[in-house]
Amino acid sequence: METEKKGLIAYFSQSGENYVNGKIISLPIGNTEIIAGKINELTGFDLFKIESLDPYPSDYKETTRIAKIEHNEDIYPKMKTAAPDLSGYEIIYLGYPNWWSCFPMVVGTFLRDVDWNGKTIVPFCTHEGSGMCGLPEIAELCPGVTIAPELLIKGSKVSEADELIRNWVKSNN
């Protein structure tokens, strides 16, 4: 008899000003958070929102300026809340937007703070045309982890992605 796996959905998402379809618009909830919620509805897995101790500004240009500095200088910001104990989890869905061809560096802080040995990370990434990112960094920061097939969703298409998400989750559980 197969036992049901226990999982976590850890994600970083940016509300406020975002780049969507060539324009800067204000989002009350970030695109990655919307996807995390959909995965939660499908799996019942616990949710953990990765947040920087010093929040990124809601202003898009200022956020991208800070994100670029963090990325270029390998700055890993402190997290608002410590990473949860992952010892009881087998699968960790990891969501983030593509910022400067990588995940936001606070996601790297989360990855560095936990023991990944024997765990499976199932990455999902939102973007607005720049594509998937972060897989080499995940492998480097998380020795002993298995990386499952990722999901890439254009941020402006999250409201139309239910079937894509459902099929992806089914294939990864």
C-alpha cells in the first residue's frame, strides 16, 4: 500500500507594480502566489511564503534595481520568517518569478537554510517573456536534492493556466 507523500509549497511572489504584457501594472496578489494557491487547492500541501526581512518596494523600477544589485553581488537577504523544518516533507514545490535570469535572492536564502538531502524540489517559475531560470542555482545550493520537471508560466497567463497546473501537479505527485 502506497502512503501519501507530505509536501510543502514554498514560494516568493511580488505584489504591487509588475511588468505584464509590456506594461507596468499594479497587482494586488503576485502571479507566483496565485499559482501557489492553485497547487495548494490541488494537493492540500502546506504553504510557506518566502519573504525578505526588508520587503522589496512596490515600485517596479526600484525593485528591479535592488534585485539586480543582489544578483550581481551575490547578496542573500535575511528572511522575515525562518525556513520551516522540512524533515516531515518529501516534496517541496518551489515557486518564484524570473528576476535577472535567476530567482529573487531571498529564495536563495531559503534554499541555503535547510537540509535538502533526500528531498524533491518541484520548481515553478513565472516570467513575462524571459523563460525558466534558477535550476542550476537550485542544484548548486541544495546538495542531495532531486529536481523534478519544472513548470513555466507567463505571469499574464496565470488565470488561464488551471489545466496546465493540474496536469503538471498530477505528473509530479
